Amino acid sequence: MEQQHQLQPGPLLDAHGKLNEAGYAYSLVKEYNRKQIRWRKLRIKEWDYYFVGNANYGVAFTVADNSYMWMVSASFLNFSTGENVTVSPMGFFSCGRLHLPGTSKTGNIVVKKRNFQFQFLVESDGTRRIIVNFKKFGKTRKPFEANLKLEPTIKDSMVIATPFDKPGHFYYNQKMNLLNASGYVRYRGDEYRFEDAYGVLDWGRGIWTYKNTWYWSSVNTEYHGFPIGWNLGYGFGDTSAASENMFFYDGKAYKLNDVHFHIPQKNGKDSYMEPWSITSLSGDINIHFMPSLDRKSDTNALLIRSNQHQVFGLFTGNVKVNGQEIHFENLPGFAEKVYNRW
């Protein structure tokens, strides 16, 4: 594996709003401060995204402040029936008024409107709570309620500081895997318990370029009694200093190098519901992905477009770390391809 640069503690940006260094870390060693950004403030993008699920059902929640617009989003996914409901209220010119914290370690996010409320809370011991309510949710217009607790099971996470080719543009990202979940979701009179579930936090802050595509896969579960998961992704920015690929197994984090998603093609287009493969040039990653549900959306509003395919299913294969090959079968998780013009 090629040498990757590990970040050192200190400010994320210099006096000119440029990344002090690019690379990876196992925690938020760099200090992000929105006020140090020197590029156009309407280009700042900040978000917290959670996915919590098991082999049968899952939920996803987002609070995003993209400066020229804000968005909250909630999704309910039933992998047994194929049900897939997403509600995403939004507004314009938030410009930091959602007050998303500059770190994932402390600070709460609270967004309350007439029809909904979102609370992402962080307690002193690192426990996280997600409290989301909709008075009317989806086409059924029935109430939706989520009350979930997420507890860290490992001390390490995936952190990467990625520059773009355009001056002043960067992305600072943390993926916090294997969050042990408990709690419930109530929807349409049914209650879904999450005692056997895990979650992941996608924490992102930065200045993005106008057009970009990313690929991302996340797994968080147990296999033969051992917690197992990963963060695999690529597609944007200059990743010559480090990749965002990391494998988690039995309480340890292992840094990986390159990765490539092989999405089947049909009539010249991606065929998302056919089996994929995920591999690396080094041969350390060899994974087969069997899709079962495509949470897709394509929002196209002239200058702004977001075409998303977040595909859920089961992963079988091998990952080699420190000379040891770890085999697994039918792990629930997702892989996605997202194109943005934003």
C-alpha cells in the first residue's frame, strides 16, 4: 500500500483560507472554524447525516446548511417490503443560521418548524440522540416519530481533509462507524425497534466545487459476534495525500488505499439493481454486492441538480488487513453514486 499522510493536530485552514495539510486521521485532530473561510460564503456546505439500520429496516436523517439553501431530510426504508419514503423540507439563504457545530464532539443541532422538528444531540460521554418528529409524513400524511440513542463502540473513525483543484475549496469529513443503536421509530401506527441495529454518522464541512460525483459505501453490523464495518469511497477532490477508505473489525481500524466500484451497465447506463463488485488495485478489497433497494432521487432545477442512487443490499467477500484476510457473507449496508451540480 502506498504511503498516506496522517494529519497532525492544529487549525484546518491557514490565514488565507487554504488547507494547512491534506491527509487522513482517526479523529477530528484538525480544528474547523467557519469564520476562517475566505472563499464566497454562499459556497460553504455543512451537514450531519445519520443512517441507522439492520437487515430488515432502516432510517436516514440529514440536517444540511448549504448557505444558499437549507434542508432537513428523513427517510424510512423497509427492506422486506421495498417501502421507501423520503421527506425533505428545504428553504433558502440559511448562510450558517442553522448553527451546525464546528466539531462532531460537542454541540447540538435543533431545527424546529411548524410541521417537524429535528434534534441531533451529543452528550458528554459521546452518546448521541436523534429525535425527529413529523406531524404529517409522506403520502399517507400520518405522524412520524423517531427516538434513537447511538453509542460509540470503537474509539477510531475515518477523518479526511481533501483539497480540490480550485483555490480555497476543500472538504473536511468524518465518518463515525459502528454506532450501537437502540430506540424506536413509529410510523403509520407501527413501532419499529432498533435494538439489533448500528448507525453511521457522516459529518461534513467545506467549500465544494460546482460539479462533482462521489461514490460511497458504508457497512455497520456484526458477523459471528464481531463488530465489522467499513467506509469506502472516492470520486472528488485531490486524494493523492490519502484516501477515505477504512475497515473496522473487532474494535480496530485499518487504513486502506484505493477502491473502485464496478456498477453494471445496461444500454450505456448504470444498472443499479444488478450485482456490483468493489475492488482495489492492491487486491486487498474484493467484495460482491447484491442490491435489494434503490433509494433514488433526481432533483433538477436549472442550475442546481442532485442525482442520487443510494442502493441497499448485502455484501459478501474479503478484505485483507495486516496480511490477514477477513471473509464475510451477507453483511447489510449500502453503496451509492451521487452526482451534484450545486
